[in-house]
Amino acid sequence: MTSAMTFTPTHVLISRTKETPVQLVAGPRGYWLYTEAEAQQGKSPAFEVRPKLGFYCRGQQVVGFHLQPLATQTKSQPQSAAMSQ
């Protein structure tokens, strides 16, 4: 990726210790997971998810990660907080 893209998070990448908003972009072997910093700086994504194979970070398979759709995150907010905006 050579130029900065507009970051629109679609999912949350969840590890044992951290939740990171990410944008899924179709790649040659699965989906790339762009963080906001990677998207703004025009960097290649560190994480990739491959169907039936799992998560990869810089080409190495990693465990302990899963994706959750962003819509699921926003539904858990109290209704009064959503209305106050």
C-alpha cells in the first residue's frame, strides 16, 4: 500500500489483553486487518486472517486472537449514552 486510505473500522481484533478497531480489506490469501495508524500512514498491515488457517502477524501464524464485528460492540452501549450524542 503506497498511499494513505480512509480508515473505517469494521471489526474489533481481540487478543487476551487488548481490543483494537480494524478495517478488513480483501487480500490475495484472505483479509488484511488495518489499524487506524497503518491506514493513515499508508503502511502494510501487520495482521492478516486467512480462511480455515487463522491469524497471521507479519507472515507468522499466531494464536489467541479473534474478530468481533463492530456492530456487536455498539449494541452493548446503554441506550441513554447513544441518545446523548
